[in-house]
Amino acid sequence: TVVEFFDYQCSVCHMMFPILNKFIKQHPNVRVVFKEFPIFGPASQYAAKASIAARMQGQKKFLAFHDGLFKSGLMEGKLKPADVDRIAKEAGLNMAQLKKDMDSPTVAKELKATFKLARDLQLQGTPAFVIMPTKDGDQAKVAKITFIPGGVRPGDLDNAVKKINDAK
């Protein structure tokens, strides 16, 4: 499993987007978990809530929304709630449901849990990657968990997954 903590306004997260997409295509058996970690202010919070709410409408719509935000090039203070709404509409999301879900306890709970996890992991920013075995119990694999704070080069994720898969 590869877990990415990210913020839609983070410029390094934007640089990681094509690298992670390529990795996902090359490794269809690796589970990838996106953790919205909105640390760049109110617009980031708005986008993160919309992202979690988009996931509630299905993986395909979530991915269309997620990809749309990263392909927009809007980062470092340029992303506005109106942009998030426009991209959500373009992704085919039900906007009335999205707005309702954005204000739901479920979304608030997920964001709170992510911030707690980030604090527990002592994350200093975005992106951050945790590469770990999908199933626990295999101590040799658990011992090979990789934490990468910041951006990755092509191949870094491959090497981290290989390290876990090769553990005996």
C-alpha cells in the first residue's frame, strides 16, 4: 500500500501527480490511498472537503475530480472555491449532494483523523508518502516500511515496494 498525504495547493504535490499516476499504471496490484492533508489555508480545506465528498459519489468521479484539480495548475494560493466547484461539475459530480456531504460529520471526522495521523507520524508538510505492506502480520515486511517526506523521484516508489515484496 502506498499512502500519499497531499494538499491540492502544494506545488510539489502537483509535480508528484504525473509520477504517481505513472506508478499506479505500472503497478495495478499496489493499493494507493490518498489522504487529504489541507495545510495551505481555507481554499485547501474547501478542496479537501470536496475531495472526500467526491469519493462518496464513487471512485471514478473522485478520480476525475482529483485529476482535474491537479491538472488545473492552480496551486500556492491560486486555487479558489469557485475553481473547485467548476472542476467538480466538470467531473460529473452531483453538486447538491457534494455540498451536503462536504458539511457532513463523515467528512469532518475523516479530516480530523487524517490530521491526527499526520501529527502522530510527525509530518512536517506535503507531500509525504508511506509505503507499507497491505496485510499485517509479516514482521519482515513490516520492518521494511518506507517513509518519504517530500517529493519522490521516478523509481523511489518502485524501490520501496520492491523492498517490502522482497522481505523474507
